[in-house]
Amino acid sequence: MAAITISPVTTKAERGQWVDYVYKANAGDPNFVPQLRGEELEKITAGGNPFHEHAKCQFLLARRDGVIVGRIAALIDEQALGQPVEQGMGPGTGNWGALEAETQDIAHQLIAAAEYWLRAQGMTRVLAPMNLSVWEEPGLLVKGHDHPPTVMMGHQNPKFQPWIEAAGYIKAKNLQTYELDITKEFPPLIQRIVASGEKNPKINVRNVVLKDFAKEAAIILDILNDAWSDNWGFVPITDSEVAYTGKKLKPLIKADLVQIAEYEGEPVAFMMTLPDMNEVLAKIGPKPSPLGWIKLLLWIWRPRVKTMRVPLMGVRKKLQSSRLASQLAFMMIEYIRANSVANYGASRGEIGWILDDNQGMNSIAREIHSVVNKEYRIYEKAL
């Protein structure tokens, strides 16, 4: 059998091949949801995705007899290098992600090539997989392969877990998502907590104002960077990333699904919920036909979905671990739950990801009778 050659992506055509390989590698998986090819190309292109403004990236392709048989991305995020070591990232920490390979041997050669590049850049440790950052699709799916991912979540073949662990990687953290039947009312205790909050004149929970979306996004970012700043894996989001993400997400943002909680007039918490666009992407494919684009645009205009995903929640640090923080969270969850069912026909909610040792958020998830449906694992290894 011919030897495997691994080379960096250097041309526009090779970027296209790097993106296209994920569709080929997962073509037989009924739970894989192909993302739009144009979006995936922009994601890895400097000048498109502002992640590249503070990151070094080496995209690699594996070939046998000229045929692509694997891919990987080696990554160094300058924002992450500046974080405290005790929070997971920190000086000397590089990443790799987006691994696809036909065999374990090819996977190990790709991982070794990524590690070699990271060492050459002065890195001494790896956290992986990341695709591309902790804010996008972090971790390897280790539980929940039997159902498709929701919007902005990853999906990998179960073969990769033993392959990665055989390459010397050990668990750093697990990230969990929870699912629940949102057609059912929450337990009586939660209803009483919500009712109590509604009687408190100091509390105001409101929908975002779409015509002032840039202003609202800035409020949410301010709360997010404060609320998450001590969390494991936290990496600050830059202003250009905020603008870019806001532009990308704006078609999915519905006023009654994103809420800001104010206490004595100050924004102190938020909850963002997105209709699961993967439900329509699974039907139209990565390169939609004209009819496919029409279906997507109609769905964006008026989404009807089974699942809603809560990718982000946050409460300012000064309120965390307080009864008020839990009360605000339950109020936002209840209002968005009711809106999701009444206005979009949704029947299922997914919350996360949540760190496996985040006691506060895991407790809130359990109190509303949700259960873990997927787990993603971030691995670490010394270089």
C-alpha cells in the first residue's frame, strides 16, 4: 500500500478540498448534518472569519496516491495564550481540530503532524479538538451519536474516541448538552419561583429589540464576558468577532427567543435561543439547489422547528450563586419555552454546552427535568 503524504493547504483549491472532505467522510452517517459549503470555506479563510486576526492556523491534508484520505487543522489562538493556566488555556497551549481520517494510522499521522507544527511554534501542550475555537465546535462527541447535532454543535464518528486516546490524549473536561420536552410545564416549584419574580418590581425580563440589535448585542457581550470570565476554557471575544457573529446569527435571531433580564434598571443576565437550523440544512445539503435556497430563506423568514437550542446564558458575576441569579434564569427559560411552543411549534429544547463541573448550571438544568443527551470531550496532552 502506498505511503501517506501530509501537506499544508496553500491554495484556494486546496481549501475547497479540505472542506469537501468532511462531506465525503461522513456521507454514510445518517446523523451527520452537512453545513453550507460557503460558510465552511469562509470559516477557514483569513479575511473572512475574524478568528484569524488573532490566530495562527495550519490546515493539513493527508493523501494516498494523490487521493485525499484525511484532514486536520493545527491552531494557536493568541487570545487563549493570554488566559490564566488554571482556566484551561494559557501560555504554551495550542489546539488542533476538524480531524477526519479513513484509518487510525492516518489519524495518528495527522495528529503527529499537527503536534510537530505546534511544537515548532513554541507550544508545549495541546487541548483538542477545537473547530476552530472554544466558541464554535469544541470537543469530540463521546455520547449521543444516535441523533443529529443541533445548530452550531459538532458531530463525529465514534471511532475517533479510541483513536485519539491511543495517541496519548487524556480527558481535560466534558461538555454536556441537556434536552427536555418543552411542551410540558415546569415543576410547581419552578412556577412559584417565576411567579415570585414577576411580582418583584425591581425585575424586568424583556425581549431584545431587533431594530437596535447592535446595541443589544453589545449588552449581551458585556454580560457574557463578565459572567464567563472565570470559567474553564474562557477566551475573550473580540469586537470584530462580535460584529461578525452578530451578522451571521441575525437571520436566526427572533426577538421573543433572546431575552435580557434587568435588575433595578441594569442589564444583569441574558439568554439566547436559536431555532435549530440543522433541521432544514439536513434536507438541502451543503450546496443547495435554487429550490433548496428558497426553502432555506422561507424557513429563516418563518421557522417551524422541532428543536430550540440555548447556546448561551449568562448572569453577572456579582449575582452568581445568589437566589436572584437562579430566579432570573428560570424566568427567562420559562418565557422562551412558552414562546418556542406557541410561536414556532417547537416541542424539544436543548441547553448547552455546559461544563460537567459547572454545578450551578447543571443544577438549573436538572431542576427543569432535563437530561443529558450529548457529551463532548476536550482532551489534553503535553508536547
